[in-house]
Amino acid sequence: MNANSTDNPRGRILVVDDEASARSALQQLLTLEGYEVEAAADGRAALLKLATFEPDVVLTDLKMPGIDGLTLVEQGRVESPHSAFLVMTAFGSVDSAVAAIRLGAENYLTKPLDMDAVTVLVERAVEHARLRRDSARLREQLGQRLDARNLIGDHPTMQRLFKTMAQVAKSNATVLVHGETGTGKELIAAAIHRNSPRSEQPFVKLNCAALAESVLESELFGHERGAFTGALQKRRGRFESAHGGTLFLDEVSEIPMSVQVKLLRFLQEKDFERVGGNETVRVNVRVVAATNRDLLNAVEDGTFREDLYYRLNVVQLEVPPLRVRRTDIPLLAHHFLERYAKDNDRHVVGFTDAALRALVGHSWPGNVRELENAIERAVVLTEDEEIGEDAFPLLRRTPKRGSGAGLDDLIPGITMAELERLAIERTLAAVGGSTAKAAEMLDMSRRTLQHRMKQWREDGSESGSEGDGDGDGNDSETGA
């Protein structure tokens, strides 16, 4: 990356317009907003600037001689994959703007421009571009040997997760991965192992919920010949098999108390005895555990040892559910489409707008795993090049919140400003008024959200949800 790309903390903008007056006005406006701005008179000049200027955002007109805005978006996404593209178009050419979005543009503005809308969209696009750049850097830190599969996300919650994973992978610390079913906890454990100094050694997995108590103990620690009926010879357990590497214990909350004692001893002393044996076995194993339950509640219920909880929870990774990071759904959907189209030799190239809206609007109780299964089914069964909304008949509609009208009752007719306010108010209510959490879920800056709330107060139409201010403890950045 060009060293200059971080010189301006506000962001770097490239304005592309063949009309000199419009180009100059935008350059002046964005410079006054604190951005570093360069300008180009056409698409060809803009493409030449991409390599040296490395903008966070390219703000381009669609109708230009030579290389027009559509071609600039298409080619610019290849030249500068982490830049966000915003397109400007006359009111009557919205179809062209939609075509640009299909090619990778982030949003569009209609002319004559609303300068307030320009500053809001540019600020948001800069944030998205920097998240994409950070995401690429963090994934590179996590190594190329890992098959990314479901480990994809530009949402801030995923960015924090990737950053912590990159840090913890270098250590020998025990890790506890917490998240709902289907969020990819095993993939996270595998990523940590493959990017650790133990990567050349075994990565051994065990689902603790799938085995009876007596079998689980033998699977973990092995057994001696004659230790129980059917034990015809000595057998190594998973700990011995994972020597030098990593042992992943899935659904660790389901380990019975008697086995918890032995696991605690291993974490403390790094040794154990096989079932039916007296010989002490020492191994060098890192433990990564996962659960979809709240282990502190299990401790309070008396079903999980408190001392074992603290031994396992040296570093905790919180995996966000898919409904919290809805902006990642299109990214994941296209990733799965490409994989399953290739696996099944199907010529399926994308989704209709209605299908993407249906995917983003679904609550995904089964998380990424449910999304993956839905996309695979749609790829196999669709007869068109684009997957339509009718390819997802099994999606449950997201229930309407509250007793008021739902979105289906409000659209058409609601303005974009009213729609944005509705989203902000409902999200604030859902997170107990925390502006930090609401801004994260809405994929907007906290500053922008607080500015909106201030505007409503000044207009005398304050939101029913009170923000938490800058110092409220609700703004913890510890998890999703």
C-alpha cells in the first residue's frame, strides 16, 4: 500500500466528472470537510490516478465521454479493490445507477446533488473502504493456508474477531470460542491452529456432546488393556494424538463433572493417566474449546466447575450471530454461490435484487450454516442465471416488531429519511439505548448516529430511545 494512503486520517477522495464546475464544487466541499481530494476529468484519467493516489472513495459521474462511469466502476474495482465507488447520475437515469451497483458501486446520488447527502454517503463509504482494507490485511495475517469458507466478514464485529485471532494464534494460551450454533466456531479454532507455531503438528477435534461419559473419558485420555469390558488393547486418546499440536473440544459445556476434574488437572499440570492405568503421561497440547452456552450460567447452576471455566477462558473469542452482521450476508451469499456453482457445474452468476433483500431480511437462526445450505439448494435447483426470491421458499419471514406497522405496511410511501430514523430508533431500543452498539449493528459511524439524534432533538421530534452518551458502560466493545 502507498505510504501516503494513511496521511489523512479523514480519508482520501477521487472526484471524477467531465463538468469542470461540478468537479471543482465537489472538490472544494470535500476538502472543507477535511478529506484529501484529487480530481479527474474523465474515466481514463481516473484509472491512471488509482494506482498512485489509492483513494478510499471514488465519486464519479456516470455520463462521461470515452470511459464512462460504468466502465470506470468495473475496471476500477479490479485496479483498486478496496476503494468504495459512489456514482452520480441525473434523476431520469436511475437504471444506469442500479447497473453500476451491480458492477460493484456502493451507492448512487441523483443530480442535482444534495450536499448533505453527499457528505453522509462519503463518510459512510470511507468507513466501508477502510474496513475492507483492514479485513484483507487481517486475513493475510491469518495466513493463506486456511480455506476461508465461512470465515468471511467486513462487519466491525468480525474485524475485531480477526484481529484477536491473529494475536492469539501466536501464543500458547487456552482459548474459549463462544457463539451460537452455525457461526463457524470450528473454523475459527482451525484458523488459530494453522497460523500458530504448532501448524505443522496435528489438529485433533472432539465433539464432547456426542459421547457417553465413559466413552468420552477414554476418547480424551486413552485407556489401558483390560480397563473395561471390550478394552482388548491399550489405546491412545485424543490428547496423546494431538501431542505438539492443538486439541479442539467442541461443546465443552457438555463434559460431565467426573471428566471435568481430569481435564482441569491436565490444564494445570499438563499430564494425566489413561483410564485403568497408573502411568503418568505428559503431552504438549494447546486446548481450544467451544460452546454455544453461557458457561457462567452453567457454573451458577452447578453443572460446570468454576475453576475449569477460568482455566479454559484465558482468552475468549465471541463469534457474532449472522443477524448482528447483516451487511456481511451479500458477501457470504456470493461466496457460497461461486463455490456451489463450481462444485455442481451450474452457470449461476448472481442474485436478483428481490432475492438479496429476502436474504438480508431473514433472521437466520441457524446462522452462516443455514445461509450456506440455503444457497447450495438454490444453486442446485435454479434454472436461471440469477437466483430469484422464489428459490428460497423455506426462509421464515422476519417477524414484525412491536404493535405498530411493519415495513410491508410502510413501503411504498415512506421517505428515505423516515426509513433511516425507523431503523435507528428500533435498533437503539433493541440494544438498550447504546449508541455504540446501535451504530455497529447499523454499519454507520457513532458520530453520524449521534448527529441524527441531535437533529431530531433540535427539530423538536426527539427519538423515543435515549442514547447512552460517551461515558455509559453499555458501550463495551467486548463482544457482539
